[in-house]
Amino acid sequence: MRASSRRPLPVFVLVHGGSSNARAWGPLQNELALLGHLSYAVDLPGHGHLADGPAAYHRQPLDLASLAAEPSPMHGVTLQDNVRHVVDVLRRLAGHGPLVLAGNSFGGLTISAVANAVPELLHRVVHLSALCLSDPAMLTEPWDVVDDNLLDAPTARIAVPDVRDPGVMRLNWRRAHSDPALFAELKSAMMADATDHQFRVLLDSLDPDESYALLAAEAVVRPEGWGRVPHTFVRLSQDRSIPPAVQDHMIRKADALTPHHPFDVHTLPASHVGYFSRPRIFAELLTRLD
């Protein structure tokens, strides 16, 4: 019997954004499976079903003082912890097919740092409207772009005050269930192309905590690391959390760093978390990438 000469299909490793976890990728994973692709959704350290999150977040009625006082599973978590975790996943998946590392939003910091660390393991890295920092000044100085995002204002209102760990941001996403105006603002910012039911499901899947320590120098892409890996930016034209102007700014800055190896850019008419509400168009795009 003659052996098949067909190339193995890419394997997708998916990295969530801030205050999120592997559950956000479920709809996209289902669509990738229908197209015959293996995928793995990462729970970054301190996130997801294995993290010992604040119990008070799940009690009703909510006691804000108790929620503020509880320790965070994100305490002490660094970007390097994320990198070690994702690299371990990549090494365990090696041999199943070319590895495509994709991330959204805050997850861009992790996928950038991973590509810097182990470019030899990756077939491609994909920024799905994800942070891409190509200059250390982007960590400390204002960006030369108008950022008219709709997310900052409502998230400031759901920030839990007096959290004991200064390195952790804690958000009470569930407050939106009892505040129709807040619900509408968050939905417009994050997933305007979803039904209200879909957005409620997403809200209930989110983790309250995220670490400020992920904004670290290791996240800045390097030509000798990330720059060696074919890299794609998927612009989301209806994104109101990282608006298109900000996405384009990141693309231009990265291309200036690696002019010999620019971003492969694609645009989808989707919101910031559109892969949750409209996963099919994302799966079809990802599986068309070489």
C-alpha cells in the first residue's frame, strides 16, 4: 500500500486574552474540528477551571469587601510563567503537525514572547486583533494613534476597589447581568455582532482576575525570534476594544522592525471576540493560511 504524500494539517494552539480562559475558544475549536484540524486551547497560569479563583465571585448576593480581600490565583504570575506553560504545550504537540500559535487581545503578549523564545517550534504565529509590541517604548509611553475604544469606560466601572494585591486587576463582569446599560456598553465594546444570549454566556465564562506583570519587556517582538516566524495579523474591522486604527498602528510598527518579513494581513468583519460569536469565518480563514 502506497504511503500518502499529503502534508500534515496545521495544529492550532489558541491563547486567550485578559480575564479569559480556554472556554472562550470552544466554538472556534468545534469549527476547526469540522474542517479536520486538531486544536488545543490553553488555560494560562491562574486562569480557567484549574485556577483557584476567588470564591466570593461566585456567591450571590455578591459581597464586594469579601471579593476584594480574597487572594488571587494570578498572584506572582509573570509573562515568563505563561511562556513556560505554552512552550510545554507546544513541545507535547510537536509531531502532530505544523504548529500555529494564535492569540487574541492581551494574549498577544504571550504569543509574542513565546515566538521570541522558541521560533523553531512554530509554523506560524497569528495575532487575532492581539497586542503586538515592537518597541520597548510601547510599554511606557503614549502611542501616536487615536484610541477611541469603548471598553475602558465600562471596565473602569466594574473594577473591584481595594483589591489587596496591587499587581492584579479584578473585574466584576457579572455586574452587567443586573445593569442593562452596562451590559449594552460592554457588548458594544466586545461582541456587538453577537446575540444577547451569546454575550451572557461569554460574560459567565470570564475570569475576574488578570496580572499587570504580563506587560513586560519579554513581550516586545524581536527580529531574531518572532521575526523569524511567518506572522499573520487578522484585523477585525468591527473591533471596538482594540479599534482598527490601533490594530493598523501595531502592524505598521512591527513591519518597520522586520521590513524584510512583514505581517501577512487579513481583515474579517467581526468584533473583538468575534471568534466566539462567529467562529466559522475565523476557522475558514485560519485553515486557509499556508
